[in-house]
Amino acid sequence: MYAQLVETGASQVQVREEMGPLERRFQERIDAGIKIEPKDWMTEGYRKTLIRQISQHAHSEIVGQLPEGNWVTRAPSLKRKAILLAKIQDEAGHGLYLYSAAETLGVSRDRLIGDLHSGKAKYSSIFNYPTLTWADIGAIGWLVDGSAIINQIPLCRCSYGPYARAMVRVCKEESFHSRQGYDLMLALCRGTPEQKQMAQDALNRWWWPSLMMFGPSDAESVNSAQSAQWRIKLFSNDELRQKMVDQSVPQAEYLGLTVPDPKLKWNAETGHYEFGDIDWAEFHNVIKGNGPCNRDRLRARVKAWEDGEWFRDGLSAHAEKATQRAATTAQAA
């Protein structure tokens, strides 16, 4: 989800017999469930893959604030405004945890942010869609954050220690975000016919992009297979997507809403829902930068970074003065 189409640099999955002594020992630790820590030896492919995945995850958390921030001043009540502000603040914190985890791999935060602002780095495709009504905030919490939980809980058990530990707190907070979104949708569905129709329209627009979040089927992907061997990835895209559908359809039925998929049906033999074909052409078009809001999102992030330069400079100046004062005090003593 937050690692859509991440490259591992591998042309084929590493075979144990072809590994050197260090690589073999590294893989044995992963197979034994031992966390890899920043100062441990690791393969260059593992390090680069983690940088790509964690930074893309961090970018997604930061850019993910923008669709919701659009509704802070238009929330229908003070309570809803406070809830939305708290959620946006949580997303900023998630970005902080993840950028910090990425830095343990020897990459600077300035470089990561620079890659985002230049368009070199990607973030989850879901955040390039507009929030047209208040119901979209509920749909994002219910479907997008609900999908995030499905994707992120396994990451708490991934092989890289700092990433796994960061995800523990992220998942706890994301669970509240999902409940908040569903509560908002429930309030709309129990409201006026117009409010329920607003909720249905939001579901219609967000359902398919939410399924796309997990990325295309990776059954034949060398990158996914290598990430799985390194235990960076614990489940396939299709497995996670199926779990999301199985979880969300009964919730939609409880709300009295209709999932916008005429091919959706329950398969009693498999114990799963069958669903229609996803428009992967749309997914790839959004990933390439041609989504409804790609340019707006990037422009907003760059502007926020530039507008905050004076504040970052002030913090740096204060830190330098504090260091100088501490040094002077130490010399005097």
C-alpha cells in the first residue's frame, strides 16, 4: 500500500546456495525472526529497499493530511472539527516516526523530502483524489485508514526493528481513525435521505481507489518475492486486498449502503467475497502523476515547506546558541 511498486534492485530472488557468508548469516537471522537493527550488517539491496518503502510510507502520511485539511474550516460542528484536527496531527506524527526510522538507514531527512518535492519519490495513489463533500472525510477514515490497518499490522512484525517498532504506535492511532470515519458515515446514514445519499456518493467514489491502494497483483513480481524473503513484506497485495473487501462489505451492509460493484458476491465455498475487475490503467495513470490532484498535492507540500523555512532557521539558530551557552558554561566550570 505505502510501498506501491517499490524496486528491490533484484533481477531474481536470492538463492541461499549463491549467497556469500555474510549474506547467508543475514538471511538466517531474518528466517529465525531476529530483528535487524541499524548497526547490524545488512545487504545493500535490503537497505535501499527499506529506504524506498519507509520514505514512501512517510510521504504518504504527510501528503495524506492535505485531502482532510481541506475540510477543517468546514466541519459541521466543533466536535467534528476537533476530531479531524486530532487526526491530522496524528498523521504528521506518523510521518515523523517514519522519517526517523528511515534516517537510521543512513539517509538524511532533507534528501527524502527533496525527493518528494522534486517528484522523484512517490506516495500512495489514494491521496491524489479530491474530497468533494464532508462524507468523503468519513469514507477516508473508514475505507482508506481501514485498509491502512490491514496493511500496517503485519509491518509490526517486519524484519527491520525501527520500522516494526514505529508501526506499533501508528497502528494504535490508525485504529481510532478508522472508527472515527465509520462513526461519521453512520451518523450520515442515520440522518436525512440527503445525508445518506451523500454517504453513498462518497462510497461510490472511494471504493475502487481504496482497492487500488494495495497495488497490482504481485504473484509474478520479483520485487515482491524478494521483499517477502527479507520479511519486509509478509502478505501479498491480493491477500491484503481480499481481507479489505471481506471486512468492508458487511460494514457497508450495516450502514445500508451499496458497494458499487455489480459483480460482488459471496462465495460460500471459499468463505470470501468475489469482486469485479479493477481499472489498473487508472491506477498507473495516477502513479505517473496524472491523477485528479497530483499537481495540487505536490504544489501544496512545496509551498508549506518554503513557508516554514523561517521557522526551521529559527529553531536551528536557537539550538546553536544553546550549544554555545552549554559549552561556555562547561569551560567556566
